[in-house]
Amino acid sequence: MKNKILVTGGVGYIGSHTCIALHEAGYDIVVYDNLSNSSREAINRVSTLIGQSIKFIEGDVRDAESLKRVFSSHQFFGVIHFAGLKAVGESVAKPLLYYNNNVSGTITLLEVMAEYDVKNLIFSSSATVYGDPETLPINEKSKRSCTNPYGQSKLTVEHILEDLAVSDDSWNLIPLRYFNPVGAHPSGKIGEDPNDIPNNLMPYISQVAVGKLEKLSIFGHDYPTIDGTGVRDFIHVTDLAKGHVAALNYLEKQTSSNESGTTKQNSVGFLPINLGTGKGTSVLELVSAFSDVSKQDIPYQFAERRAGDIASCYASADKAKNLLGWQAKLSITDMCQDTWRWQSINPNGYDIEK
Ligand code: NAD
Ligand code: UFG
């Protein structure tokens, strides 16, 4: 058994897939989640998929006493910190809720980590920290700026991590900047389960395909892109999950290299890394790929541009490849196939009552 890892927000969409990847890679994991945006059924299904009960603690990252109880009962190598709120529109309506969850929650977690001398962290950041990019593909040195409270909360946490790394070189802090995670586990047992009507493109398309929603509105068709619709770097969630395992392997290698029997510490400091495929796909291209895979018609209409949207966004994935030895492998067809399998087996997500 390899090192023990605390996974905050591990019941959610990306966290649940990452728990499986971590288990497959031999890690011992403890999941900590307040279930504010996830379901116990996801824990049951991950347990079924890994063939053993997942260690789960219900708790909030803003609750220092609860976190201290967890850290005093387990010896962690590090933390993968997914816990946070992620809806851009809701963040505009409820900024304090977002800063409290995403920023205060992370500060509380870091304070407890410091108290227990656990200094290795992988943080869920986002391509949203790049705002409207000046050049493409976007690399880790590209300018950062955000226009909504959700994005600001991610950028603020990145600044906090940078300051922390400067203040004390025993911290090893990797913000992974995700591009557009989509897809589901190939078993069809776990996937993305949005509350209410989805805001994001892939879950919207799949709910149209399964007949839950009538038609897709495509926000803007006059962008300077291949077909006038927005272009994004869609990445399969299982590839993304493996990116976390690669980052963890990197942290382990850097922080304890055995040289003639002695353990040498190399500080990683603050090390942001993009997780994307490096390829852009337009909204219309994704609709067409999904329709081909599902053999369903996806009716759509063109609508006004959505406020705050950018024309194109895709990653330079070179740093992840060179440093972590990680590369996304799965195609747009794989992403559509796995989303369709999950959506058609579970038309109401984890909730049979919905
Ligand atoms: P998700 O909502 O499915 O998962 C987040 C999990 O965190 C949920 O299980 C939720 O219950 C839990 N949580 C929220 N606040 C908490 C708190 N205060 N204490 C404990 N648990 C809490 O979201 P996801 O798509 O899996 O995203 C995971 C992380 O990745 C988030 O931080 C998100 O901002 C970031 N991210 C997501 C995307 C995306 O498109 N899905 C893109 C970039 C970054
Ligand atoms: N789109 C539509 N119709 C829809 C939904 C989306 O046309 O019903 C379009 C958007 O206008 C955009 C593209 O599909 O051109 C992708 O939109 P998403 O909402 O799926 O994704 P975004 O790129 O806007 O944002 C996502 C997450 C953010 C995250 C960002 C970068 O929602 O939280 O990726 O990681 F910050």
C-alpha cells in the first residue's frame, strides 16, 4: 500500500473518478465531503467499483475541529483538495458563499495541514483563472485575470498558495488548472449529476439526447472560430483523474529521493500545471460527435452570446507532459460515448426519485 491521501470533495464528479484512479494506483484514501453537492449513492458506487468500502467522513472543510479529528486519526502524505462550489452564475448571486467555501475553506484546511505538518497539496484550480486569453494555446505563464466571484475565488487561493510557498519552502503546492472536464467512468456507474438544469454544455447535450430537455441553445454563433461557436478544450474525466495520480507521484519523487540511504527534500514550492488535451473543439463539433455516438437527434437553436463567455480556450499541455509524464489519451468520441452510457443508464443521475 502506498501513502495515505486525504481527498476533500471526493464524492463529487471529479473527486469520485479520482478516488478510483488513486485506488487503482495503490493509494490508501480517506474521503472528506459535506455532501452539499453530491450524493451518498456515489460513495456506494465507488465502493462497488473498487471492491471495498471507501473510508468516508462527512464534514466541512471550514470546520477546523472536524478536520483536526481527521488529521489526528490518520498519517497523511498529502491532500487533494476538490471541495468547493463551482457554479459561475450562482457565484455572482452569492459571492460571500463562494468566498467562504472556496477561500475560507482552503485557508482552514491549510492551517490544519500546517498544524499536523502535512505540507503536500494538490488543489483544483481552473482554466477560468486565465480569463480571456491573449494568445492560444494557454500556458502556465499566461496572464491571469477573472471576471466572476467563482473565478476570483480560485485565483485568490492560487495567490494564497504562492505566498505560502514563498514564506516557507517546506510547502509543496500544485494547483492543477483543469480545462473542460466531461465524460464519465466507462462502467456507466458514476458520472456528472448536475442539480436542476445544467449550465454546462456536455450535460445539457446529454439531457437533450435522453429526452429530458427539449433543445440546446447554442450561445453565440458569430465568434471568430472555425464555425462561429465557442471552442473549448474538453478533457475526459478519467484522464483528468490520472493527472492527479501523476501529480502525486511527482510530489512523492521530489520530496523524498533516496540517495545513499538518506532522504533528501526538494521543495516543489508553488507549481501550477494545466490539465487539458491541447485540442480545441467547437460547440457544433461536440453536438455532432454526440449525435453520431448516441444515434439521437440533438435539436438546437442559436441564441445570444452568454455574458462572460470567451471565444476560444485550449491548453498547452506541455508542462504536464514534461514534468509529470502525463498526457490525455481519450478522444472526443470516447468522451461522448462514456457520457451517453452514464446518461442513458442513469437518466436521473444518482437519484431515482428525480
Ligand atoms: P462537484 O460539486 O461535483 O464536487 C465538489 C465536492 O465538494 C462535492 O461533493 C461537494 O459536496 C463538496 N464540497 C463543497 N463544499 C464543501 C465544503 N465546504 N466542505 C466539504 N465538502 C465540500 O464539483 P467537481 O466538478 O467535481 O469539481 C471539483 C473541483 O474542481 C471544484 O473545486 C471545482 O471548482 C473544480 N473545477 C471543476 C471544473 C468542472 O468543470 N467540473 C472545472 C475547473 C475546476
Ligand atoms: N454552451 C452553449 N449552450 C449551453 C451551455 C454552454 O452553447 O447550454 C457553450 C458556451 O457558450 C461555451 C461552451 O458551450 O462556448 C462551453 O460552455 P460550458 O459552460 O460547458 O463551459 P465553460 O467553458 O463556460 O466553463 C467551464 C466551467 C467553469 C470553468 C471553465 C474552465 O463551467 O467553471 O470551464 O475550466 F471555470
